[in-house]
Amino acid sequence: MAAHTDRSDGQRPGVSRRAFLGTAALAAAGAVSGPVAEAAAPASAPAALPAMPEDGPQNILLRMQADVQRAMAKPIGERRWAMAIDLRRCIGCSACTIACVAENKLPPGVVYRPVLEEEVGEYPHVSRRFLPRPCMQCENPPCVPVCPVKATYARPDGIVEVDYTACIGCRYCITACPYGARTADFGEFYTDGTPQRQAYETQPSHEYGRTWARDGKASPSGNARKCHFCVHRLEAGMLPACVTTCVGYATFFGDMNDPESLVHELAGKPNVTRLKEELGTKPRVFYLT
Amino acid sequence: MLLAAKLLIPLLLAATGVGAVGVWDRLVFGKANLAFGSYVPWGLWVGLYIYLVGVSGGAFLVAFFHYGLGMRVLRRAARYAVPAALLSLGAGLTLVLLDLGQMGRFWTLYTRTSATSLLGWMVWVYTVYSLVLLAMLVAMALEKPKALRWLAWTGLALVVTFGGGEGALFGVLGSKPFWNSGILPVRFLFAAFLSGVAVVTFALAAFRRWPADAEAAAAGRFLRRTLLALLALNIVLEFAEVSVTLYTGLPAVAEAYRLVLFGPYWWLFWVGQLAIGLVIPLVLLAAPSGARPAVAGTAGFLIAVGYAASKQNLVLPGLAIPEFRTLTEAFVHPRLSVTYFPSATEWLVAVGIVAAAALAFVVAIEVLPFLRNHEAWGTGKSGASRLAA
């Protein structure tokens, strides 16, 4: 994988990369020359750690969380949530998928953020690439106008919401989504066919800021379901579950209306692309390639 | 009672009873025993729904020829066409009702209708259309030719609207290259006309309670010519669609057509659509004996079966191509698959609903006096003599 030179990792200017590299080089040298170093230094001597610079490296999660909290202080209509996914950093671990399942208590057959895997090239030049696919929260969402009962709509902050109390489960929106980002809840449970339904399956989810206890019949069972950027977490000032659990810091999130936000910075990179742009849906999920 | 009715009523009763088991399963166990999922979200029921609604529109066309245009030669056919249109519409809408994830909210289709949704508009069109059909039955019973004429023209406008609208439901979806076509609404409309006229032609042959007189012969000739013309028109429209899209060679479309021709449902196209729905009826109708009620009726039955297959062959291949090539492997679950074969529950419900509609039709034409009396009045003046010529 190519080395990053464009600061797409979100580190602010002023970070002492040189100091970091120097420390790393010292550590590597120490590892290689271990026996010599051990012989030269007393075993009980504490390791001398470099002092943390005052404007030192800021954890990008903390920065994005600050971005979210800044956005939440604004009226809803002044926010434009967006996500950026650095495909060079995604290792295909599917931690985001699982975090999403756990956060939203997703039943069998419902998935909001699968990670697509593809093998490219021919032997001996073969590699795998990974593409996490949340809902694109399109600016022109094809799923919205087709709904016969206005149960799905774009919120003022750009998130495309499903009103579980109104959805009739016709699944027209599922066919209309060009990203396959909607799935239907068939009211199933992981332990169907076993003697007892497990407690974890009936734990309520908190999607859209409400409490949804699944019983297999009442909503959201029977409804179309999709990623909503964990809007219930945003309202609590937290990042979406997939962002916080990404082990490679490959997923970024924030307010596109905030020029100071990390996601705004990343969306302006020359290596940004969006899926199926030719359809005119204007996705709010950007991919860095 | 007609011999066909005597034979069919027990069979249809049995089929309806079997179907009731499927409906019970659907109502008690929800969608647990249905085979479709999220990547193939519509299955047998939706394909059958669009087919039955089309049959309704086509059957109405026959009624329109008589009550709207005054073709006296079709007065017997029209009397069967109106209940056939109403019952096939009812069967189609019942299937799609059972398909809803939250059936109890169906009424919100009226109270929360979205002005931007074709589906939302269609619900209203179906409702008005069903009221027109009911009003026509009342007008037929009360012998009100002027009202029937007005209702026939109103109904035709509705048939054209929903006949094309059904195709537009699919055609407007840019997400599905196989469906996304401007010609699809036109194809749907003329396929509807063909399948509906075919069903009425079959019903006339199966439930004939009048002598083989000149009027019956003229009706046979007219329906034969109409079926041949509609078959030809449908061939042209489908050839236009298939040839242009295949020549363009968009991978998603070409892959869908490959599935239609050589995929797991190859038999649906080669046997159902081509042999049963096209070649055999074409041979039967083109033969010198093509206007005989038994021959035309057989051809009508085969066309009706073939076009039911064609609707399945539109719905399923359109959904069988995932939005991304590896989508189905990204998160594995039976509901997240593009392979689909209807479950036993789906088959039972489909058979039961169609059988119930057919049973209601047979009972209606036996019991209701204004449908039973084949020599009842008819509108129109010189249609018979003109068409008989």
C-alpha cells in the first residue's frame, strides 16, 4: 500500500512527524541491537520517553468527536453529515459491520454496512480490495420519492430516515436503491428453531432516538431498514459506531458545512470518488482511493 | 349448470382450501416461510400481481369494445369480461396485500399517499377502477346502457393509466438496468390487453351457454383476429426492447438476459413464454380452424399461462443482478441472496388466491341472473353484421 503523504490521516499541521519517526527509528535500532543495548544499560533503568509536544498528535477520533459536538450545537438545518472512507486503509476486518449490528441490534438478514471484498489482478500481481458500503445518504435519494406513504424522507441534516411507524413494508424503496443499501426485516431471530429465544435478541435498539423492542411482528419487523449514520449516537455527541470501531482509522465522519471538520478537509482531496455518480444521486459518502 | 362449472367447482374449491393453508401460514407465522429476501425483495406474488392486474385491464378492453364502442358481436363476451376484470383485479391486489411487511397499515396508502410515488397513485387508480367495475355490474343488472357507455369510457382511461403505470413502476427504477426503460410501460399495456383478451376468449369457450350461431362465429373471428394482432404487436415491442438493449451490451442488462435465456429459469422463457405463450397459440390461431371456440379458447388459455410466466421472467431477472458484484458475499444470509425459488407457502397462497377468484367467477356466471342469461339485451347496433362480414 502506498505511503500517505497527504495527511489524510487527519493529523493537524504542526504535528512533529520528524520527532515521531526519530523515536520510532530509535526503538527499531534498539530492537535490532537488543543484546548490546541490554549489556550497556542497567536492567532497572527506566526508559526515557520523549516529551509529548504541547500541540502534539491529536487522536483523530477525538477531533471528529469535537467536530460532531460543534455541529450538534448548530440548528439541524445547518448541518450536513457526511462520511469519508479511505479504501487504502481498510483492511477488510468487518469490525464496522459487527459494531453496527451490535449497536443497532440488527436481526438475521439485516445489514447496514457490509464490507465488499474483491480480488484484483492476476498472479503474481494479485491483491484484495475492500469497500465498506453504508447508506450513501444521497442528496437525491431514489428511495424517497417511490415510497407510497412518505415513510422515508431526507432530514434537514441530510440523513435519509425511515419512519418505522409508517412504513408498510412494500419494499419498493429497496428495489429503488442503486447501492443495495436497504434490507428488509423479516421478523426473524438468530435463535429461531431453538428451545429459547436469547435475551440479547430482544434488547431494544435506539434508532432515530426512539426505543424499538423487537418482537418479530411490530416495527421495525416487517419494515425496510438502513444505515442512518447512528443518528441516535450523534444526538448524544458521539460518533457513529462504525467510525469509532474502525481499527485502521479508515472511516471519517463529520459536518460538511463545517470547513474546520476533518470530513470537509478529506472531501476536498483529489483522490476522492463517489459510487455510481452517473446516476445523479449525489452520495454523501466519499471514498479516498 | 354448465358441464365445465360442474367439473371445475370441486377442483377450484379444493385449490382454494389448499390455498387457505398458505394464507393461514402467512397470517400466523408472518414472513418466516417466504423465500424472498432483501436482494430479491419481490417474488412470485408480485409477479402474479402485475400479471393479474394486467388480465383485468385486458378483460376490460373486451367490455369496452361492447359497452363503449357498441360492438354487439361481443355482448356475450362483455358479460363475462366485467366480472373477470373485477375478480382478477381483486386477486392481484389480495396477493400484494399479503406481500406487505405491515399488512395492518395498508389503509395508510389512502391517508398518507405520497404525490411523488407511482405506487401511491396506482392505489387510487385501482380503487376508482374497482368502483367503476362494480358500478358496471350494477348497470348491467339494471340494464342501463347509457351508464354503461359512460362507465366503459371512464374505465378505459383508468386501464390505460394503470396498464402503463404498472410498467412505469419498474421502468422508472434507475437502480435496475434490466427494468429501466421507456418502452416498458407500453409493453406492459399491450401485454395486459393480450392476456386479458386471452382469458375472456378462454372463458367464452369453457363456459358457453349459447348455440353455435352466427353471433358466436362472429365473436370467435373477432377475438381470433384481436389475439393475433396483439400477439404480433407484443412480439414487435419485445423484439425492440431485447434487440436494442442486448446490442448496447450493458453488462447488467446482458447478464439479466443471459439469466432469462440460460439461467435456472430457462424453462420459464423457452417453455412458458415461447412455446406455451407464443408458438403454439400462434399456430392454433393462424390455422383455418382458429376461430372455432374450442381452438381459440385453447389458444387463449395458453397465452394466459405464457404471459403469467413472462411477468415472472421480468421481475426475477431484474432483481437477480446485485448492485455490486460481491454484495451477496459481503454478509452472508439466506435473505441476502439473489437466488430465489418460491416457498411452499408462496405457491399455496398463489394457487389459492387464483383459484378463489376463478371459483367466484364460475359461481357468479351460474348464479347472477344478468350474467347467466345469455340472450340478455345488448347495446350496439350494427357491430355483428359488420364484423361477421
